[in-house]
Amino acid sequence: MDGLRVIPTWRHGQERLYVCGADGRNVAWYDRETGRVNVLVEDRRQDVLEALRPYLTGPVTVGPPPVPTPAELARLALHPDDDLAPNRPGEALLIALDRDPGPTHRLRPDSRRQALAAEQTVGDALDQLEGAGWRTLHSVPLPGGDRVHHLVIGPGGLFVVHALNARRQRVRVADPVVRVGRGEPRPLLRRVRADADRVSYALTAEVHPVLAVTEPARLEVTAPPREVRVLTDTDLSGLARLGGVLKPADVEALHAMARDRHTWAKV
């Protein structure tokens, strides 16, 4: 096989197998998710397939890489510092805790860690929607030190999702006030609506606000809040059933715009 070797890599939770020549340059790659072998050097096609033979599962499509869409080209043109797609759920809190972990021993739990746990729980649930054609961005920074916890774009439209920690506590929602356990009532729904308005302005598209409550002992909503969906983290998978609003090309185009840090500079 003239020095060809197969190198497995993982990207966004999916395995991709690269076929490299003796000089280290890529000759092809095999994407198991799509069942496609993308060949960069056509006259090495047979050698590539022979090298990949032990790894192929089921029927595969073989050919040159597909021509990138305008959205993909825009994404590739982004400087890494301006690309928000790699942000983890709770990215801003992770950075803050890394810089200042706080006292080792304290009487009360660090509220930042509780908020981080909520964002990670919600973020993990939203990331599961990717297979249904949805795209999620986490911890989107806004001017003034604000940020959107999660922005979800998919066939059912655009949603701003605010994560609220409520582990084993009763949550009462009376628009615009939300109260967790015995804590002070807060006008949280105003914040979620304001986030949706800012995102809508930046992307020039309709955006729906969502409050995602994580692991509540009980969730009470006195009346359906204006415009805001109130869901538990286990309800978020239901977004995958929504459709008929955006085509796949529109989803990718909006995602490419939203992942660019400069999009949010003036909202």
C-alpha cells in the first residue's frame, strides 16, 4: 500500500479516519457517520480502499470531497479566536472558576458551580439534537458582559435557552417572576425575552425564548408565560419534533452567522 497509514480522530463526538501518505499528507478520509470515503488523490483510490478495508462498515460512497456550501466556506474563513462553535456549555463559568476557584471549604455551595452544572445538563441535552438537523452554540457573549446560555437553530426555528439550576427544589413561575425553593423571586422571564430580542436583532430572524429548569422537584406554572416556553431539561428533546420553519441550508447559514463573534458586537 506504498506507505499509507490510517489515523483515527474524533471531532464533535464523531469518528473520522484519515489516510496519510509516507510524507504525512492526507490522501483521503473516511467519515463513518455519512458512510463516505473522500479521496483527495484520485490515482490512489484503490490503495486507499485497501488501507481502509479493515475499518469499513457496510456500503460506502467513494469520491472526491463534496464542494463546500457558502455556509461552510464562511465557517472555514473564521479566525479561531472569532469562532464560537468550540465553546463548551458554561464556557464563561468554566473560565471564571479556573481563574478564581474560590475557597476550598465554604458553608454554602458556590453558586457558580451550581449554575455551571445546569448549563452543562441543558447543553448536553441540546447537543443530542444534532442528529435531527439542529445546531447549538453555547455561552454566546453579548456586549456589556451579558451572554446567552444556549442558542439552538434547527428545522423548528431559532431558540434562546436559559438554564436554571433547580436540583431537587420546587420552582414556581408567575410571569415574569420565577422562584426556586425558598429563594427570592426574580423577574427571570424578562431576561430570557430580552436575550431573545437581542439575538433576533443580530440575526434578523424570529427567535423564541426558552427557560430550561434542571431537575426540579416540582415545576409549577401559574399560567402560560407570554412568548416563553418553560421546560425541564428532560423535555428539551421534544424540540426535535418541531419543523417546517427552516430548510437545512437556512439552518447552516444562520449557524455560520451566529458562530462569528463579530455578529454580536452591536446588540
